[in-house]
Amino acid sequence: MGYALRMATMNGLTFHDLARHLASPGHLSLPVSSINAIAFMFGCPREPLRNAFVVRHFRAGNQAAYFLGHLFLRTYLLRQARPQLCPVCVGRHGRARAAWSISLLTACVFHGVRLIDRCVCSRPILWRRPSIDLCECGLRLTDEHQGARPADTRELSVSGQIEYLLGSGDVDVSAPPIHAFPEGFDNVTIDTFVRLIWIFGIVDDLQIDEHPKSTNRRLQTVDAGVVACLAYDRLSAAISSSYPARRMRLVGKALCNLYDDVSTPADATLISSLASRLQELSASPSIPRLIRKNRQLSLFEDDHDPIP
Ligand SMILES: [Zn+2]
Ligand SMILES: [Zn+2]
């Protein structure tokens, strides 16, 4: 979408013009069906463009999506029509990064600042704006007018791990050092990782996940940042066996659902290792099933020091 917006601006068009031409005047983002037309209009190869679109499809009766070469089984964890951005990146490079479409990526690991999805004028940031660095109100969407709030270190760890799992190739060597994510999460798929962050981040409200029609699952950046920080704390606690027992039942059920969807041995090992960590604290009826399946494997056998 960022590419289309930049190309439209360079050609004297607005995103609204593009949307009206390729979809309908009401569209806040461009549909997959417009890939060929965009490639033709702006002279770019079709495949990289397709890679940067959220391409939805049905899989076992549920909506799934391919994005940046990865499969996502929870499309509400991708943001399309309501973008977020790093004001420093936009100020320096004048472009949007595709990774910002992952809703639980809430911090820029290159500049150590929080992403924003709202201008200081309080308007939500849309693709339908005058240009990549301008809000409808006339203020620039850069640190000059938006400021740059430092991100929480836990939020940075989650965002850094998402960037790593996405395989973002453009890591800036001058990026500030960030706290590494706890060990054991490096070989999982991005889908399993973001779903684990979601499960542990909203554990007190897990009933939300039981209602497929709930709209509360599409979080604003500020709320997604809270989810990321809580998930970091709780995953760290689960690994160090200090996880509160009262949350066990909900998490156990969610982990079982996640386990049923995984497609790689690394994902299965991570989830069953987390499940056996939780099992050490409380006997949950749903968790032993996972442990039996992976009795020989555990990533977290040794006692780790609690991570502050
Ligand atoms: Zn940035
Ligand atoms: Zn504004």
C-alpha cells in the first residue's frame, strides 16, 4: 500500500483516485485483484508486489492469508486498512515498511520508538492521505510533528523477534541493541509466534477468542503494545515456572487449539514445551494431551532465572 501511495503521489494522483479506479471510492486499501494493474501502471514486477499484499484464502473453512511469504492463520493479526508507522522511518526514508502490517509489531527496532496509528490531530492514519508523510490535517507524519516516544524494552523484544522471524533483510547496523527474546523462539513460524503473543497477552480476556464475530480482536497500536508487554512478562514467567496458576486453564485450552494448527516440528516442540512448563504448576485437563505427544522433547528443561 505504501508503494502504491508513493507512486500515486509521484504521478499526481491520490490514493483515493487509485482506490476509486481499482476498487471502489470507499476502499481504504487496494484489493488483491488490483495487483496486475498496479504493476502495469507503475512498472514494477508482479511477484514482489503480490508478496507484499495480504492474500486471503480459505483453509479448512477458516480465513487464512499469505503475507511476505508467510502463512497467517489469524488474519485479524494483520492490519491492512488501518496502517501504523514509525515517524522517524517515515521522516528519514519517506516510505512505509511492510512489516508494520503485523499488528503485534508495535515498535521500530531501528529507532527504538513506538509506532503510531493516529496523528497528533487525533485522526487515524489512513492510506488515503495526501502523501506518505502527510496527514489530512496538514501535519507531517514524521518525528518533526508527531514526536518519537521511546518504546518499552519488552515491546521492542517482541517486535525484534517478529522482524527476525519475518526475515526482514534490511536490518540497519546502527540500530540500537535490543533485549533478545527468551531462548527457544527462534525456529518457530511467524504465525505460531504472533499467536503465542496474542494468547499470553490477552490471557485474562481469552473469552474474546471464543467469539469469532468479536471485533475487539483488531487492536489499536497502543493496545497491541500493552498485549506485547504482557505477553513478554507472562511467557518469561511460564519459562521460569512462576506463572500464576489461575490463568492455566485458559492458556492450556488456547495452546491446544494452537497445537492443532501447527505445521512444523519446531512449532510443536515449542508449544508442548510451554505446556509442560505450565503443567508443572497445575494439573490442567487439556495440557497433558500435548505433553504425551511430545514426551521426548522439551525446550525448557533447565531452570532459567526469572527475567525481570
Ligand atoms: Zn523507525
Ligand atoms: Zn493529522
